[in-house]
Amino acid sequence: MSSTVFEESSQGILVTNPQGRILMANNAFTQLTGYRISEIKGQGANLLKSGRHDNAFYKQMWDELLHKGFWEGDIWNLVHSGEIRCHHLSISTVRNDSLETQYYVGMLQDVTELRQAEQAVNFMAQHDSLTGLANRSMLMEQLERHLALAKRHGRGVALLY
């Protein structure tokens, strides 16, 4: 039953050893990333690194995994086609009876279109639809931020309107 759940899940599932080497992946993972298990088995899961995240991002992810046994968030991955896609990723630590890490199980789903739609809505909320220039809402947000910075650093602000 567990192998059926693994293979039939709509979420991509990736299993690695404690060193991050890929042991297995399901069909949904193959569909999401374009990588066949035969291509990636034994490789590091970092083959999906897109370059959009800095070392601090990965350090924070691993710190949570090591201390809490779980990490969840959005991550930009480089898929086989060379395209960068946004995946919502949940990683769980699987431990043995001695509480030693045996596996990491990652479950991911593609949320690229959702994130792009959110960015478009945010842009439209802060920019004029005709000119693409910042609107009053964005002006006020930026002005408040710069006034707070100026106050904190004992500096002035000039505004040309």
C-alpha cells in the first residue's frame, strides 16, 4: 500500500540519505522536474539549485531540519529543461529507533503560476495600469520607509512632487 501511495501521489516525492544523496523519487517528481530517477539516483539533491537563494537560506533550512526535524517553504529550483520553477517544499527527517537520521523525505508541488499571479496583483496594487509608474499607495509606503530610515540615522529627506 505504501508503494502505491508513493507512486500515485500528485506531489513530487524525493527520498535522500542523510548526506543528501538521492535514493528514490516518484513519478510526480519526474513530471515536475523532468529528471528521471535513473538520471539522478545517487546524485545530491542540490542538483536542483537555481542560484536564486543564498547560502544563508540553505543554512537556515538545514538548521531547522537538524533541530526541528522539519522544514517547509517555497524554493526556486532549476528543472531539467533549464527553466527555474517555484516549488512549495516540505522536508521531513526520518529517524531510526536510536534517533539517528536515516532519510530525508521531500514533498514538492509546483506553485510557479500562483507566485507569478501574486506578483502581478502586487504590482497592479502599487503601479498605474496605463503608465506602469508607481501610484500613490507605493509613494506613501516608500515615503514612510525613507522617513523612518532618515529619523533612525539622523538625516533629512527631500521629496519632489
